[in-house]
Amino acid sequence: MEGLVLDAYIARQPIFKKGLKLFAYELLFRGSSTAGDFLHADADQATSQVVMESFYSRGVDSITGGKPAFINFTSTLLLENVATLFPKDQLIVEILEDVEPTAEIIKACRELNSLGYTLAMDDFVYRPELDPLIELSKIIKFDFLLSAPRDIAEMLTTFNHKGKVLLAEKIETDEMYDFAADMGFSLFQGYFFSKPVTVATKALSPLKLSCISLLKEISSGDEYLDFNNMAEAIRTDVALSYKLLRLVNSAFFGLRKEVADIMRAMTILGTREIRKWVYMITLSGLGSDKPDEIVKMSMIRGRFLESLSKKCARNISDEAVFQTGLFSMLDVLMDMPMKSALEGMNLADEVLAALIDNSGPIYDLLDLVISLERSDWFKVESLTTKLNVNATVLSELYLEAVTWMNEIPF
């Protein structure tokens, strides 16, 4: 992110189709208190700089993994045709709720529409003067915390939304998801997917038992791993064998000769990296019946925490902070309380404190990345001050972690 001149926090949030298939990401950004509030006079300039220097110069594709990006557009950005700097298949122009439907705005949106850009209306609350923008927009986005679900249902009867895609935002529970789906919504944004569904007597599949066995093996705390035991566990599982060999033979490692032997693949990775990669492979196995986004978020958290810990000069091992991020959604992947999910793993005390008790030297780092994901900007600001790290560094580390995760073959 060389050349970034704006101190800004950056995050992304997934948007799902029905069945929890990833549809797109919303890219979110806000200036830090030292850079001026985005809601004041320099909002358009600040937003434009962040969009151009954080996303356009880096490449939206590297941040979204090839999925479309929802980006907020103010009136000024619409009138200045900033959207045309992006490929139309990578961008969804999200018209902010405070954009007034003036003749100039409608003309600008009509031009974008004619060029093939997808328009979405953000935090929608119906009023008749919005009809021209409704006609031009493909996606209508409702905030389920801003408006009560029953008020939204009533609102849908007051205007013509035939042919429009309805997006439910701030969906935080499975019940809200079901309610919105029954109302006709087909896109969903929120953290309903990241909560465990605890079942007292849940039987784990053979694949998940194999994954848990591997996790316990590599989290033993021993300096040397028993590669023979691990190789045997991987060989007995077709999915794990395929994923490990696909990883080692990918462009990520750039080997001249293809590797077909599990033990050889593990030797190439080495003890330090085999721990990381097997964590990821086994998490993917544990999440075989979950949205891929849960495993991706876990991996981003692990990488981000490891990098952030170094910037903050915390005297904690890289593996401990990486494990904390990577295992931070293990309760969701296994549908059981975190304490039960971690049972039998010989993890460091600071990892257990962060994941089970929300305490200890790593917890502030974990709390920061979770707040960033949820665009809880006030908490992000407070934690960055506490950790003595600025917004630019934070965003650089976050985007690096996202890019790193996107490069890993699954």
C-alpha cells in the first residue's frame, strides 16, 4: 500500500446468497480520529483517496478473491464518475442513504446503468422521490437493525420492487436469517453464520474425528513432530491427502518436480510450516458442512494476529498468536462450546485465556480483528490507541492477511 496518504481503517464483510454461498464482499473504510471524521467536510476527498489508493492501486480482485465488491458512493463520487475507474464486473455501486435523488444524481446513475454497472441502494427506507433511483438499481439493501423486520415487510408493500434483488443487512441470528428469507430476501449480510449451533450429543463424522486427531498431534507443544503418525493420519483420509499434495505442488511453492508422497510433502514444508498448513487443512475438514468463509476468516485472523503482534512488540510466540486467530471460530466449526472444542489440545495458557476467558495478552489483538471485521470503528479506534498502532499500519496488515489467504489453494 505504498503511497497511502490517508490514515484509514479498512475492512471487508461477506455477503451471502441463500444456502450460505458467498456472493460478494462489502469493502468498508473510515478515517481515524487523527485524519478527520469521514462524516464531515472532507468525506468525499477522504473516501476517494481510500478507494483509489487502497483498492484501485492494489487491485480489488486481490482483496475480494474475484468476487464483486460493494463500495459506498457519496453524491460527489457519483457525480465525478469515480465508479468508471473499476471494471463493471468487479464493482457494485452502493448509493448511500443520504444521497438525494437530484436531476444530476439520477443522470449520473443512469449513465452508470447504461454502461453495465450494478447499482445498489444502501440502508433503504422508502419515500416516493426515490422511485427514479429504485428503477435504476438492481439491489435494494435493508438494515434489519435500523428498521424492525415487520416494518420492512410492511414497507415492501408500498413500492414496486418486482425484479429487484433484496439484500438483508445486519442479520445477526439464524432466526433473523429465516425471517428475511421468508420475506423474499435472497442476499444476506451479517454475522449470523459465525455463531455455533450447540448440540449436546452431536456425533462427529469420521472426517472431523480425523481432523481433531491431527490438531491434537500438532498442538502438542513438542519441538519435533512425529511425522510418521501424522503422515499415517493424512494417508487414511483422501480429502486431507489431496489438499496437502495440492498445496505443496501449487505455484505457492514453485517446485520443479511434482510431489506425490505424503511424507515427502511434509518434509518439504518443514516443522514450523507443517503446523500452520495442517491447521488450515484440518480446519477446512472440520468446516466441510460450513460456509468456506468461516475457515477463510480464521486464517486471516491467524495471519493478521501474528503480524500485528510483531508490530506491537508483544513478547508472545508467533505460533501462539497464530493459533489464537486460527482457532477463534473452532466452536462454530464444531458446533460446541469453545472450551469443549479445545479439550485435549496442549495449547499455551495465553491462547486458552484469549479463546475461553476473553483475557490475557493476546485477547486485545483478537478483539481488534473481530471489531475490524464488524466495522465497529469506535472500538477499533480505542484498541489501536491501547496497542499503539496507527490505522495505516493496521489496514496494511489486514489487507496483507487477506491477500495471503486468497493465494492459498483450497
